[in-house]
Amino acid sequence: MKKLKKMIIGSVLSLSLFGFHSHADAATNYQVKSGDTFWKIASRFGVTVGTLKNTNDRTSNMLYAGESISIPASTISFADKDLMARLVQAEAKGESYAGKVAVATVILNRMDHPDFPNTVKGVIYQIDGGYYAFTPVKNGTIYNPAGSEAKRAVNEALALRGVGKGSIYFYNPKTAVSSWIFSRPVTTKIGNHVFAR
């Protein structure tokens, strides 16, 4: 019984420290604090700024400390956010925060693109012609836990969803082995990664 109690306490503690708001998976109210912006709130809860504003019938960016706003249900589950964060951790370890956000954005852009699966799991675990979409799935590093920065990057990418240059690929030009990837139009370069369409 004592062991079970420790497991339950440990599970609750790990969920509260995880970095994702599991209550964002269901609509909730939030009391605006001084210094809050739609961007900060959207990033905190892992929802898009547009969806947050639409849910609250807002066209301006004005928020007032003390007012209550509705946080829409997240379209990405807690488990999918964790999977994304683990991929970001494995793919962008040692890269800047912006590089981590860009890797998470690629996952979301693929979900929204007709040439890729439309789920987080489908995108991350995709195998095409015997080739894994992401190296961490092949080498098993996808199963390592994500750090807090990778988790924050996922929430920021969710807040940015639909905004950006439409990157659906990224690669390290020093280690890439497919000549095909070099033919893709480059959208940006961040750290050791080149992002492309």
C-alpha cells in the first residue's frame, strides 16, 4: 500500500511539473494577470493566438488584468505534446530555443499538409519507402524524456500554428545523405539546421 501511495504521489507530482497544462485539453477560464498578452497566454496553454481571440470574440489585442477569458480546448492532446517534445529534444538537442520551436513547427506544418499524415503520431512515426521521417524514431532516442525547453518550444509552436514560412522539412547539411533534400526550397536556417518546403 505504501508503495502504491508513493507511485500515485510521484505520478501527480510529475504531471504538475511536466510543463504542459493538461487542463488545456478541456476548455477552461483564466484570469488575466498584469503583463499578460494573448501571445503569452496562448503559448502557456498551447493554443493558437487566433483561436484564443476568436473564442473570446476579440479583434483587438487589449487585455485587462483581472478579466476572465475562456481558454479553448487544445487540439493536441497531452500525450501528443509529450511525443512532440521528445522529438524536439532528440532532434534539436544543442540547438537554440528558436531551432527547437522550428522543429516543432515542422511537425504541425506536416499535419496540415496534404502529403503527410494528419496526426502527431502519424507524422512522427511515418515510414515512407522504408525510410523513417525522423532519425530519433529509428535510433530510439524518441523514447528519452524531453526537457523543459523542448516542452516550452512545443507550446510556442502551437501558439504560432499557421504562421510562418511553411517549413515541412529540416536537415543538417553536414550530415544529410539524401541529395533530394538539397533540392527543396529553403525557408530559413537556424543553427545547424536548414528548414525547407
